[in-house]
Amino acid sequence: MSLSKENVYYGIILFMGVSINATGAYYVLFLRDIGLSFSQIALLNTVYMIMHILIEYPSGVMADKYGRKLTFVLGITLHAVYYTGVGLSRTYVPIAVAYAIGGTGMAFISGTLMAWMVDEVTKEKGSDHIKFVFGRSPIYTGIAGALSGVIASLVVGYGLNVPFLAAGGVGFVTALLAVVLMNENYGSVQKAYNVIFISGIKQFFSNPILMMLTALSILFHFCIGIFMLTWQVVLTDQGVPNRLVGFMFVGMFLAMSAGGVIASRLFKRMDKISVLKVAALGSIVCYLSIAVFNYWWVSLICFIGIEIIMALWGAALSTWLNEYIPSEIRATLLSAYSTIFAVFYVIYQPIIGRIIDFIGKQSYFIGVAIFFICLIVILVKGGESSEESSGNSA
């Protein structure tokens, strides 16, 4: 009995998630242990992101032209080489080369697996089922994150580099599973590479819905940035012992899984835009509560809520995004979306840090809550535009 393409997708993101998250708690500790400065570590992350941005869009075109399975397998293999290279290195230059390979690998991965899944599941179960796959995906992503934390904790006793080697090993296993379980699918096979490259850019920037969804994603993650930067600091400042933060980190991933369960249930009762509105309203409540109540248990509940909200938002936005992307250039346009997002990510990360330093965490939390009210207005207007666009295309 063969596995459904939906279950193959879940299995791949589970193994890939374990690989990608296994080093999260220890990578700075390892790099510091071998003598790297914080500025050198920051430069490594910059190298990774630059390679990701440069290769992202061309790799999406490659996936549509030459095969999404091929591109994904190449990407996850390169990412496994990156982890293995870092784990085996003790000097800066080899590690920098490994980071460049890792950024390239992530560019090949990004958007490619999603494009493969959307087209395969659409053929297998119909386009209306896609939203449920996006809804359930955080369940497996969250489980993967929790598993990776456990695995890393078990192997780190053998050396701070061992989580990197474990991540590389799981990455190679993921590539093997993809080779065995995924079938190949394509986009515009007949068109020349340069034709797909140029037409993808034109289609993306001429589609107002895609531009609006890209802007929504950037604004949402600009708001979420304070959560990513400060949740550990907020909890420890409010009295949570450092030794418990690791357990809470695992709990955050499990909250993401819960978000996947909730998303799949909500999709049975409401449309994608309503789910986004629920996520925005929940964000307002969470951020205001963190700003007003200086209790660790209130903050913890709200941080768990934000993880759930991130799962809801990601599932609904991905569903909406793929409705406006044609199959023949799906990987290309998803990569265009990812490229723009990655550029803004590099820009706004230091901006968020400067704002927090200037006005403080509490004021920023309140500002984010107010900003989410603006997002709800955009969602209302965007929903109207989307309905008009669908009506015109019909």
C-alpha cells in the first residue's frame, strides 16, 4: 500500500524539522567554545542570508523547469553538508564556507517542497483540501522542534559539535526519504529557463493580491519579531529560573503543534481570511496582556498563544497565497515571495532591536498590539479585493 502524497509531505517536514532545529539551542555556545567572537558569528549569519537571498529566486525557476523533487533533494543534501561541515570544523574559514553552502541549500528548499505538495495534493484530493494540509503542517513542525530539542540534549554531552553532526545525519536521511518517496513534478518544462525567470518576476509584481499578501507577511513578522527576540528575557526577568527556559522552549514547539490542530478545526468552520482575523485579534490580546501584567505565568500563557497564532497565520496565509499562483510557475513565484521576505527580514531585524533598546519592551508590546488593529483593517480590505478579483476571473 503506497503512502498518500499528503502523508509523504508530513513525513518529510517532520524529518527536515528535526534536522533544521537540532542545533538551535547550542550553535552559539559551540561557535563561542571554539573561539569565535559575536561579530564573527553575526557575520556567519549574514553570509548564510546573503547566499539564501541570491540563490532563492533562481532555484525556484530551476524547480519549475527541471523538477521540484530534484531541487528539494539537492537543497536538503547541501543543508546536511552545511551542518556536518560546521560540526567537523574548528576554524573560521571552513565554517564560513559551510554557512555559504547552508544558505544555498535553504534557497533550494524554500518554496520547492510547498510547490510540490500543493500540486500533488490538488491532483490527489482537490484544491479545497490544501487548506487542511497547511492547517495540519504545524502539528508536525512542532513535534519536530520538540524532538530536535530532546535529541540535541541527549547528544550534546558528547561535545558541543555533536548536535551539528546529528542535524547533518538527519538531513541526509531526509534526502534519502525524498528520493524514495517523492515522485517528480514540474512547472513550465517547455519554456526556456530565462523565459520562466523573466515572466515570473513580471507576474509577481503585476499581481496586486500577491503583493498585498507579501506585505501582510512582512508586517506580521515585524510584529512577531519582539516575541522571537525577548520571550526568554521577559520570562527570566519575571522570575523564571534559567534552567526551566529549555523546557519552555520545547513547550513552545508543542504549542505550535496545538496551533496546527486548531487551524485544521477552524478551516472547517470559517474561511482563510476569517482565520487571519482571529489570529490578529488574538495577537492584540496577547501583546497587551504581556505589556500590562508583570506576571511570568501570564507572559508564558501569552507566548504559548503567540505560537498558536503563528501556526494559524502561516496556514491561512499560505492557503491564500497559493490560490493566486498558477501551477506552472508555482515554485518560481513562491521563491520570489521568499526572496522579498528574506530581504526585509535582514533589514528589519536590527531595526526591531534598536526600537526595543530605545523605547523598551513594554512600550513595543503595546505598539505591536495597536499595529495589529491596522492589520485587521488591511485584511478586511484585502478580503474585499480578493473576492472582486475572484469574481472578475470567473
